[in-house]
Amino acid sequence: MDKMKDNLFGLGVFLVVVVLGGAGYSLVYSPKADLDRQSKALSTANKALKGFISEEVLPTEEYVRKITAAQEEMEDIFDEAVDVFQGRCEAFHLFFSDQAQVPTVSEFSGQYQDSSTSLRTKYWEKFPRKAVEGKEGEPEKEEDPEKRAPIIEMVKDTDIEGPESEAKMRQAMKQYWISEAVFSSCEQLEIGGLQSIDFPVEKERSASRRSSKKSEPKAPTSKVVYAKVEATVLLHMKYSKLKEFFGALYKNPRVPFLDPKSVEFGKIEDSVKDFSKFVRQQTFQSRALADAAEAAGELAVQEPLVKVRLDLVALDWKGVERVNDDSDGNEDEDE
């Protein structure tokens, strides 16, 4: 009997241990496993959220309000800049006598030839050139005007005629305005060594302003269309006048000059040779007379001329085209 009681007691203890162990598993291990699973899921979601935030900006109302205000401010600034460009470049598009209407080919050709010839004639009158020495025993003869500097690259009548005559006339007109600006600056600064003006042609280019964020408010596409009119100018001038020369060009009310594409210098053999051998001696009867001569600049050595090549650039502003863009806004700016 006592042995049976001992066995029942041992069995009871075993059952209690089993029950307590099961309860412990239910109370501790099972919730921990669930917690681990939830922690892993939360960690995965957190990583995904961080990646989403790093790539995309959450379109909250506050964010949209700020971006919209910034976009409106940028549009206002852009419109002001367009007005500035429009006003600065307006005269560059006009024809002779400041007319906006495109003339006929014959009318334009006559005015173009006469005006270009007049530029050179007035320049020769202000800066006369020596006659060409003839052979021994022959009188001096005038230089052929066609070969006499300064020489301007001019558009021929046959080059203007054709289906694109209007565009060609506009191009030739802008080239003339550049020539006129160069001649005016030379005359203003007493630069008598203008040699030639040539016009390489550059293709038209454009640049587009587009939104780069899907989440940002859509704005109209602004396509800025422009070209550049280039001119290669050769001069014999004093180096000290170069800064003033550019200043005169930039102040020209008609031609919107940009920074020059290049500026090159070279020596003129005859000018440097004469300068290197320059020796001047002069005797004055008194110190007062010497000081007066010095104050008047009589003793100053003339600066030698240098050969200058300028690749000038003028802005041919076409305008801005605005079109509502229904694309995803990922297009880059065209160069």
C-alpha cells in the first residue's frame, strides 16, 4: 500500500512538471517566437520604407505646397529673364531703317551692298591709307577697293535667292549689324588697323527646361530656342586698347555680344622692328621747356601695333516655346 502511494506521488509530480513546462512554453517561448517573427517583418518593412524615402519624396500636403510655391517663384524669375533677353535682342532682328517686316530680296540686296560699301568708305576717309607704290618710273596707283583692307565677307545676291530667302536675309542682316558694331568701335577708339571680318556659320541650338521628379507638380515645358552668330575679326592695333574695344562692343545697343570664343595675338614684324630700333634725342634750352614737352606727351614712345584675331559671338535669341508636357518628366535637358 505504501509502495503504491509512492508511485502515485511520483506520477503526480511528473504530471505537475509536464503541465508547468507546457505552461512555461506557452507563456515564454511561443510569444518570443511570435515577437521574433514580427521583429523580422518590421525590420524588413523599415528597410523598404527607408529605400522608398531615399528614392521618392512622400507627397505630403506640406511638401506639395512648398514645391508649388518654389515652382511659381522660379517661373516668375524665368519670365523676367525672358523679358530681359527679348528686350536686349529685339533690335538685332530688325532690318534697315529699323523695320521689322522682311523686305523683298531685291530691296534688301541693294541696301545691303550700299551699306556695306559705305562702312568701308567712311573708314578709309577717317583712316587714309597710302597709295600703292608703282614700279620705278611709274606713278603711284590706288589700291584695288576689292582687295583693300578692311575686307568684309559679304553675302551675294545669288546666295540669298531661293526657298529660304527670308532666313538667309535675316542671317545676312545680323552679320551686317556685327560689322557695323566693329567699325563703330574702331572709329570711336581711333583704331585704323581693321583688316577683315569673316562669318563662320553655326547651327541653331536649343535647350529645354523639364521637370525631373515624378512627384513634383507638373509645369509647362519651356523650350528656349537660340543660335549664335560668329564673326572672325582681324586687326592691327595697340594692345592697350583691347579692353576699351571690348567695352565699346558690349555697349553696342543693337548687337548682344557674348564672351568671345577666342582671342589671339601675334607680332607685326615691321612694327616691332621699328620699335626696337627707336632712339630719340632732343635738347631743350631750359628745364621748364623739357617739363612742358613731357607734360604734353611729346617725349612718349609710341606703342607698337600687334596683330589681333578675335572670334566674336553674338546671341541670336529666337524665343521660348511653352508646351504642356504629358510625359513622365524624366527627360534631360538638351545641350
